[in-house]
Amino acid sequence: MQNDKLGNWKRTHRCGEPTAVLIGQEICVMGWVQRRRDHGGLIFIDLRDREGIVQLALDPDRDVTSHRKAEQVRTEYVIAARGRVSARPQGTVNPRMKTGEVEIEVTELRILNRSETPPFMIDEYTEVAENIRLKYRYLDLRRPALQRNLMMRHLVARTVRTYLDGQGFIEVETPVLTKSTPEGARDYLVPSRVNVGNFYALPQSPQLFKQLLMVSGFDRYFQIVKCFRDEDLRADRQPEFTQIDCEMSFVNRDDVIATMEGLIAAIFKEAIGLEVQLPMERLTYAEALRRFGVDNPDLRFALELVDLTALVADSQFKVFAEVAAAGGLVKAINVKGGADFSRKDLDGFTDFVKIYGAKGLAWVKVTEEGWQSPIAKFFTAAELIRLNQELSSEVGDLLLFVADTAGITNEALGRLRGHLGQRLGLASKDDYRFVWVTDFPLLEWDAEAKRHVAVHHPFTSPLEEDIPLLDSDPGKARAQAYDLVLNGSEVGGGSVRIHDPSVQSRLFELLGIGEEEAQLKFGFLLDALSYGAPPHGGIAFGLDRLMMILTAADSIRDVIAFPKTQKATCMLSDAPNAVDEKQLQELGIRLRKKQE
RNA sequence: GGGGCUGUAGUAGAGUCGGUUACAACGCCGGCCUGUCACGCCGGAGGUCGCGGGUUCAAGUCCCGUCAGCCCCGCCA
């Protein structure tokens, strides 16, 4: 059957638009058939586009041709309709629809294209398995949830451009085909045909280029830019993701933070109408770890970690005493009113902390009769009093202890804290708690590689007062680095950079990057820094993670139009795929047999 | 590299202790219906129980392997 031609028809309104103010007007709408309700005589069609749904009414008494055509119409057909907007008869108004007061009395209908029956319904009710959704992504994207998310993403991108433009930032594009550098994530490599045997790398971030732009005098730069990291995926991690990347000259940490708080406030105002209180809270890295165990704490609830190491160091409970003697940490959280958790729940919490390397979880139920706990018998009455004091414990509370190395205790108990906050409903999705985490360590020791690695990146400036530590005790040096954390999620991070080539060389040295290698890999940066580099610093926000929070999405895939699966494949296009031998030959590449 | 969850008509599910022809819903197809709106009523079609192997008289169900999707650890300057 032949489709109708569009001809010279012009769409006058989107489907979500017609309301009572248009009553009496002749309009033309185009879209997809959400549903057809055929009453034998009268036919109703719900017509959908990205702005909403409007009801078409086809009456054989008004126009036989269009009514007959409407009988052939099926779900997801693309049609165009002309007619008069009219008030619905009394008692037939649909208050749940924006357009529910009116309908279009169709006088002419055109079927612009037919559609196969879709594999799933294009509505907000039907739940569909992720693999089916991804295979038919173009259909999933028709559904209201993803339409909403991507339209909000556009709104956010627009707000970013408007705000930063207003602050004197200039949008500059940087190369996608760039140079592989040591440090950091695995690079995606792109072979060069013109230079057989050599490879480009896709950028993990435009870090070096934006610093060069500061040397070039652009003063304030930004870019909404794709970044690539060849690492394993998570619910909030994709191999290609988008950063709001910014860099500023002649600024210190507080200047960057103040400017960026304005950006975040503008985004939240525009996207969800939220007034963000400024200035935002701040925590040092050390305090975040001490109180919450992690560097990305969710501040929507308390449940803080209490350090009991000194208190239990001399106790009869060997597990605690030995950890204390070995320089580890014994910490606990008090789950208020948690004493009614079942044994099964407690076993579940124990399994949970084991994921993060803890050997176990000690629990105490505080009852009228005192501690109900496998470890109660190890403590003297005096110790129990002090423990209860430190933990502010009351009858009905549940105390949970982890004893291990500092790293494991903090991580395990901190993650358990987050888990419990979610489970106990302490973390409301309507609550937005921003916090800047500052004063990160500059370096951390990589036991496997037996060298220091940069916590942030190798271009991060130490705190000025900590520069002497680079020679005496580099592991203690703190960085002028900062993360923005929102509800337990790291949404952005940045630093003031090194603008002095001698300090930069010293850093490479500490990272075990020899002078020759530094010249080879980063020579262009060192050269640039030697030609009058201004003091500069910047930040990058993860746009995808911001969008997850703004849309309350559980998965990063719900804020990206065409995301990849956990195995980094695209179910729609079937990428990545094998290529012709001829293509490989041109690139000088031969594939090795898989090692068994 | 490792741990876990899931896989049954187009979709999302039920399927008991291994036992007759694998259920009902939504969708789809046909018919009826002039005020419905996740319309209604009647009828119908639709299945490689992810795939392979094994145990058994008999496997959707039990065992082994494998594939895919998802969640997590490692990894992610």
C-alpha cells in the first residue's frame, strides 16, 4: 500500500501544544500513533511527538475518506492530520493530559509512513529487558523517560554555554586524535595509516591541551567534550563519556570553586528549579576519611564513623588489640534503632564489608540488659561505658565495628555507611547535598609498581606550604586538588596546575618518570611552561553523572542516547567488529592468535 | 582476572516434588461497537523454555559447560 506524500503540508503545532486557547483554530499536526481506539463509527487516535500527545477524533459524518484511512492506521504509523481544535464534549475531558480539554476534529489525514509492530510498546508502563532496549535503541528513545532525559541534557548543555560565556569563557575544540601518555587509564588506540606502526590515542581528557591554551593566553576556556577510557564499565561509567571541561588563568583554588559553584547553581536552577545554597560546604580529604571513611561522602545523613582504636588497644579482644598494635584502625558506626535487624541482615552486612577486604564485621545490639553481642564478653565494665559514650549508644541501637588496616577499615565501613543510608531510607532523592573535598594527597604509593603515582594527575600543584615535603617526605604532600561531591557521587574534580617547569620536572622525577621519558612524553608541555605560563587551574565535571542525579536515573545508560553494554559493545550497531584483512594490511597490523 | 543475579510466545511474567497437550496478562490478527483515552466485547494465531552436553523410562524443572544482559570487586592519573 502506498504512503501519502507530505506535499506542501506544514506542521503548525506540536502534539503537546493544543490547549483550550486554540479552540476554533485550524491546525496541522504530525507524529507517531500512540494508540487507536476504534468505536466502529468514531475513531480516536492518540498522536505523539516529543512534546506530548493529542487526541485526533475521526468522525465518518465529517469526512468519510479520512475515517476510512484511520481504519488502516496502526501503532507507530507516522501520520499527519489537519482539522479544527475543538473543546471535548462535557464529561469527556481527560484531566491527566495536558491537551485533555481539547481534541482535533480531523478533516484530512495523511499516512506518511507505516511501521512494523514494534518489539515493545512505546509507553511509560511497559518494562523491557535492557538488551532488547539497547538493540532497538531508536525505539526506546521514543519513550517518554528517555525523551525527557535527553531534552534535559540539552537544557543543561545550553545552560553551561550561557553561564560560562557570561563569565568570559571561550569554547575551544581540542584534538580527538592525540598522543598516548603514561599514567592514568588505558588508552583507546587508533593506528595511523600514514605513519605505519604508530598510534594515536583518544583523549582521557583534554588536560594538556587546555593547559596549553592557558599558555596561549585564552585566559578562560571550556568545552563540552567526549573523553575515552578503556577500563571496565559500571552503572555510572561508560568507556566514552562527556566532561564539562574548564580552565582559568590567574586564579587560585577558591577562585575556581567560586566560579564553578555558580555554574552548578545555574544548572540545577534551570534543570529542576532547585535553588542551591552558596557557598557550598567543604571538607578536607583527611576529615572526609575520618568521619565518613570515603572521599566522596553522602552528606544527606549522619551515621558517622567513630575511631575507637586507642580505646580498644589494651582490651582483651585480641582482634581489636592486634589491629591497634599493628597501626591499623578500629572504627564503628551506630545505626540508631537498628537492634531489630535479623541475624540474616547482619550476615548480609558482613558479606558486604568483605567485598572491600574486611575480614569481618563485629556487631552489638544495645538492649536493656546491656550488650547483646558475640564480642561483649571481651570488654570490662569500664571499657563498655567508654565505648557506649564514644558511640552515644542507647537501647535499641545497633553498633557495627570493623578492625583492619586504615585503608580497609575506612573503605569497608564507609561503604557500609552508604549502603545503610540507602537501605534505611535516610537518603532522599529530593535532597541535594554538595560538598567540596579539598587537600587531597598529591601522591600515593603503588605497591605493585613500587613507585609513587599521582592521586589526581601529574600536573597538579602541591599546596605551597607542602613544597618542601617533596624532598623530605613526598607521600605527605597535599595537592591543590578538589572534588565536587553530590550525594555520595563524585561529579567533578580539578586542581591548580603546576606552571613552573622546574616543579613539573621534579614531579615527574617523583613519579619515576625519567628526564628522557618526560621529554619524550611531555616535552611539549615542559617547553610550553618555559615560555611564560600563567598560574592556572581548572576542573572537569562529569556531565553524565550530573544528568543521572538530575534525572534520578539508576544507570548512566539512561542519560546517553547510544550507550554501550557492560562489555563495551554497542547492541545497535554491533561495534566493535572484525575488519577486512585489507584494512589491517594498510595499517601494518597483523592479529595474533589468542593465547590459551 | 574474580564474585553474584537473570534468561520460558513479540513484551514482561507463572510453571509445585522431574510426569498428560507449557499457563493467564499485555501486544498482534479478524469481527462487532459513535465519546473513548493503558476503551470495551467475541474469536484466533503465536513457543528451538538462551545454546550445547549429561543423568533419567521421562528434563522448562536436576547436573556440567557455554553465551548474552545486568550489579559488584579489581581497574577507572
